Amino acid sequence: MPEHPIEVLMKTAMESIKEMVDVNTVIGDPVETPDGTVIIPVSRVACGFAAGGGEFDLTGENDGKEEGIPAFGGGSGAGVSVKPVGFLVVGNGQVRMLPVDGNMVVDRLIDVAPQVLSQIQSMFGRDREKTTPPAASVPVQ
């Protein structure tokens, strides 16, 4: 038994969507910078699909079709949305996610906080060394 026309229509549309959306659309090709850092784009992909059709009985009309075989009319449509989410940055022994949206300031502060704290600690450590006089030996009488 041959496939119904709607099956052929849906297979064709789904194969086209499959060709458009693959893993390389979600996780992009890595880019290596001169210092060895690797940047990988990350995207959000959404797709939608619809198909429909109907059969029409054309008996009694002279349309060249065999008696009893209905005519088919249908259509399909699909849409794909690709939205950049951020970038994975791999380098200097760490992996960071740099988002594209407006919350980047907060994420950047979280990334920089350990470095700022270590710098503040080292500043206070140097000041303490400068202000503390070396221990002098006091002769015992």
C-alpha cells in the first residue's frame, strides 16, 4: 500500500528541519585565540511544525482520476528560532560562561570577586608588615 500524501509531506518537512538544526547550531564551532583561550558559542534553538490536509471526493467529475480515489490537498510549515545564550570561555585552567543577556554585570562581579578579595588581602598584608616593627631583643637584667 502506497504512503498517504500527508505522510510524504510530513517526512519531507521533518527532514528539512533535521538538516537545519543539529548539534552545531546549539554548540557552535570553537574559536581559539592567540593566547590559547578557546571560545565556544552557545545558543538556544526552538522549532515548531504544523501540517494538515484533506481528501476531497471528486466522483462524478471528469478529472482524469480513477473512480473512488479521492484527491488530496494539504500543506505544512515550520519555523526555527536561534537565540544566542552566551559563550563558554576555556582558558587559564578554568571554564567560564559569559552570558549574552543583561545580567552580565552580576555574573562578571561573581567571576571577579575572588581576584578582588585576594588583592585586598595582599594590600592589608603589606601594610601590616610595614607598620609592625621588627621584634627587638631586650637584654635581660
